[in-house]
Amino acid sequence: MTLRPASASDLLIDGKLTPGSGGVFDVVNPATEEVIGQAADATAADMDAAITAARNAFDTTDWSRDHAFRAHCLRQLRDALLAHADEFRELTIAEVGCPSFLTHGPQFEGPVTDLGYFADLAESYEWSRDLGKAKPMGIKNHRELRSEAIGVVGAITPWNFPHQINFAKIGPALAAGCTVVLKPAPDTPWCAALVGKVVAEETDFPPGVLNVVTSTDHELGAQLSTDPRVDLVSFTGSTATGKKVMVAAAETLKKVFLELGGKSAFIVLDDADIGSACAMAAFNVVTHAGQGCAITTRLVVPREKLDEAIAATRDALAGLPAGDPTDSGTICGPVISARQRQRIESYIELAQQEGGTIEIGGGRPADKAAGFFVEPTLISGLDNSARVAQEEIFGPVLVIIAHDGDDDAIDIANDSPYGLSGMVYGTDEDRINKVVNGVRTGTMGINGGIWYSADVPFGGFKQSGIGREMGVAGFEEYLETKAVARPA
Ligand code: NAD
């Protein structure tokens, strides 16, 4: 099989590849602005059919109880996708605009390989636990806990790391025994549609276990949130939309998993090497043009070293220009769309209106006639109350903020509605630990440490979300607990 773009214009519903009732919509390459093909445009009726299929597959088959078969299907999917790695890599770079080097990690190979981790979990998980005997109300009973799949999962995903986020939901959900309806973002339909094609043509997944519904209509996400046949909604995207999902899901009291925005702080302590810390902060913020919720976008440095830090960060950003994502040396590609670029540019303008200084960047690269590129940008001269320090920009834009000691740095990091990630650079272990313990976030790196891995739960404190994705905790999001007792 060859994964040609034309073959991506199908939905996967009840095991069949079917056209969308709404026709097709264009897929645009963000690096060239060219239309590179079409994707199926599903309607509410298609979504209804997908939910029906997922419900039937859950209620009428042995999928949720056959742990070994699920592990087999997941490993089969992993191997089939890896066999198509070169085709997926090319299509992912064209559709997402992500730098090619990332397709060897979180933009394709990483999350696909991690399907094996969830297959292993399906087999090794302790599905029942003996609680032994007790005498509730004076009567001797033998108790046991059983874990069961929660049911039908609606997975709603964004465009920035489509494979990573799609597989971080469908991997554990399917391993847990759930059935899934995946609704990807309209900006990146192929990354999901082509997985649907491989599932239909090259694996033993039973019909209805995984359904893929691409659409331009955001309301299809809302449909998943409200439909009573869906038991859990797993959502990644903006905090504003996450709140709507939670409100919509309340009517049927379905469980929600939310992975939302971030404005994470990169804290540099006064005993750290400023040069290497600022180089890492610059690298982080330009990676995939800053389109990552866990990217550190506030650089918090000792006030007495502010000038040194600005110079070091500016130098580092100068060496990381926005470039062609197909080039293996590119770290900063384009942003996803003209709309996102406009949003980023309005934040850069706002920073200047609020009194900030653009130390480098701030515009569009002069050498790019087409593509949604933004120059890597450093903003100084503002404190943490500025809107560009409080709101998620989702572009290659770093705000540098001065701190007056370790406690002040922790306060600045925590002065945010978000709490997704963070980084601390320093040399004194006690001081580093105080920062790690003091910052209220779901993940934290020390001196460049990378926490991202299949077995590490990811998620946020505060308005960055609810629940954890990946790891055993991420798998257990998709389970219910049943307590069973019999007279002993
Ligand atoms: P979004 O939150 O609008 O969309 C994410 C997904 O939710 C898409 O699949 C979309 O179709 C769906 N959706 C939209 N409205 C919905 C609703 N009412 N109910 C259910 N689903 C709905 O995000 P976006 O438009 O892709 O990006 C906008 C902003 O979100 C970005 O600028 C960025 O700040 C943030 N973002 C965050 C992440 C993250 O991982 N935290 C990822 C991408 C974008």
C-alpha cells in the first residue's frame, strides 16, 4: 500500500473507509501555503454513525475482555505504521509543517513505538485485586476489586503534535478495552485519516473499535461531549475550548480528561551557567515554532544578570532561524496557519504597546516569500503581569523576566492560571529541589532534563487541565473500578 494524499479523503466508521457526507476540504502545507490535497468533511450524521459503531463494538463484542487480542492489535498497528514510516514522515511534515527531525521523535516514531508500551500494559496490568476477608456489619465477606474499561471514548485533538496526541489517547484507551471515536483538528486531518486507513486495511481491529472522523465542523467535537452514548471525553487543546467541553459533558455526567494550555517558566538560579541555560531556553521556544503546550515560554533570570541573559538568549535565537521543515537542520518551521500567525503577531504588537522591547525577531523572515513563518522573538522590559507573560501565544516568542532570588522566581512561575511544565537551572541541589517542590506544575525538568516518555504521566495543575495522559496513570484514566464481595 502507498499512503498517497488522495487516499486520506476517507473516514473510518464501523471498520469501513467511507467518504464524508459533507464532501471534502482542502489540506494546506503551512510551509508553502499550497493546497496539497483533500480530507473527508464529516457531518453530524457521520459522527452519529461513528458513535453508534463504537457503542455497538463495546457492548456486543469481547473487545473489552480479551486483553491478549487487544495487545496483538496494538502491536500489529505499531508495526504496520512503522513499515510506512517514510510515507508518514513526508506527509506529516507537509501537513503539520513540523521540522523533519521531530518525526523521529514525538511527531511520529516516538508515539507509534509507544503503542507497544500500552500493549504490554494490557497484558501485565493487574485486572483484579484480592482484598481478602473482612466483616462488614458483622458478616464475613471475601472482597475483590476488578478494573473494567470505561466504555466509549471521544478523543478530540489539536493540530500541533497530531500523532503524539492522537496516540497518547487511542493507545491507552484501546489497551484498556475502550472503543474510540477520534476527531482530529481540521488543520491536520491526514495524520489521523491515514492511521484509520492502516487500521482498516492492515490490522485485525474489529469494526467499530476505532473510528476516525475528520471535519471542518468544530461542532462534531461538541457532539462527542454531549452524546449520552459516549462515556468519556479525552480532550487536548485550548483552555477556552476545554472549559466548553467540561460544561457540555456535565449534562450526561461523563468523565472528562483535559490537557490544556500552558505558560511554563524556565527558571535560572544565580549559581547557574547563564550561557547554557539561555541557549536551552532559546532552543525550547523555537522548537516546532513554539507550538507546544509544555514549552517554556517565560525565561525567569536573576535581575543582576538580566543584561547578560538577554544577550545570551538573543545570540542563541539568532542561530535558530525559521526555516524549511523538510531540511534536517531546521528546528523552527512555520506555524500552522495564517490565522495562528496573525494571532502571534498581534501578541508581539501588544508587547510593544505594553512597553516591551523586541530584542530580536518580531516580524516575518525576509527570505520567505510564502509559508506561515514567524521570526524567533525575544521580548524584554516587561514584568510577569504583562499579557504576553500571562497568556499562551503558541509561537516562537519568549518573554524574559527578572527575579529577585529563588523565592521570587517560584512566585513568578506560580503567578499564572496555568501549571503544565517548567525548567530550573542551577548547581545547588537543595535550592533546585526547593524550586521543583515550589512550582505548581505537572512536569518539571532540571538542568535540561527531559521527562517525556511513554511511562511518564503528563498533564497539568490549575487551568492546564484535569487528569494525566500516558504512563500507568494515563491508562487508568480509561478504567472504572468494580468492587465485588461474596460471603466467606
Ligand atoms: P481548539 O481548542 O479550538 O481545538 C482543539 C480541538 O477541539 C479541535 O479538534 C477542534 O475541532 C475541537 N473543538 C473546537 N471547539 C470545540 C467544542 N466546542 N467542543 C468540542 N471540541 C471542540 O484549539 P485550536 O483552534 O486548534 O488552537 C487554538 C489555541 O489552542 C492555540 O492557539 C493554542 O493556544 C491552544 N492549543 C493548545 C494545545 C495544547 O496542547 N495545550 C494544542 C493546540 C492548541
